[in-house]
Amino acid sequence: MKKTMLTAAALALLPTAALAHPSLTHHVHGFMAGVSHPLTGLDHLLAMLSVGLWASQKGGRAMWLWPAAFVMAMIAGGAIGMMGIGLPLVEPAIIASLLVLGVAVAATLMLPTAAGVALIALFGLFHGNAHGLEAPGSGMGLYALGFVLSTVTLHVMGLALGLSAQRMQRPVLIRAGAVLIAATGLVMAFA
């Protein structure tokens, strides 16, 4: 019995011991900080879902081009932020992304695909800059990987929600949600 208890106690300490190694801890924390950043900031979460929702409404090539444009510009903005360079008006631009994307989805705005790419890339640049400015001092590469993976996941979730609503012939649900997204942006603008 005593030997079993000692073995169980030793095994329970193994994960803690593994994470106690300084370089591993920084990498895990960098990656997890990157993963969690878009998920814990309502502004980022809603904007990224909106990109997927709007792309699902547009359909065709926009379903991959619009999210890809956001991600590529976000990576560029993140790199700029990680160098310590903050773009002017980052927070107002992020709030504007909620307003514009929310209204675009609510109104089922059908921009030409190229115009959507440009607009969404602009928003991605600012969201990425905010992520980059908040990067931890160590594990920046893994932090970037984390926020890119979260962003792609949120875009895919937005696409899936939008396409599901279309299949169920319930686009009004997505449009109503988009009104709430735009309203959230409006509240943030005056908070």
C-alpha cells in the first residue's frame, strides 16, 4: 500500500516537473498565450467570427480568400507589433472592424471579392498589431503560432455557422447575431 502511494505521488508530480524546465515553460506559456489571446478578447473573437460569417454569405472564392487575407495581414501586423512598433489608432480600428463587419453581415453586403480582401486585410493588420504588441518577451514564435491557429479556428467556426444557417434556411439568425456584433462595437466605441 505504501509503495503504491509513493508511486502515485511520484507520477502525480511528473507533469509539474516536466513543465518546471524553464525553456519548456516559456514555450508552453507563449503558445497558450497566443491561443488564448483571440479567444479572451471579445473584440478579437467577434471580428474573427464575423470574417467567416461574411465569407460564407459571399461564397465562392471569398470563403477562403477573405479569411486568408485576414490571417496574412494579421501575421504582418503581429510582426510589426513584436518589433515594438504600434500602428496609429489600433484600438479604434479594431472597434471599427466590429462595426463594419457586423453591419456587413447583418446587411448581407456583397462587396466584390477583391474589395473584401482589401478591407478584411486592413482589419487583420490592426488585429495582428494588437496581438504582436502584447506578445510575451520569450516564446514569440510559438505565441504567433498560437494566435494564428486560434484565428483560423474562429474563421472556420464563422464559416461553419454561416453555411449551417444557410442550409437550415435560417440566415436571419446570423444576421441577428451580426447586429449584436455591431452593437458590441458601438458600445466599445463609447466605453
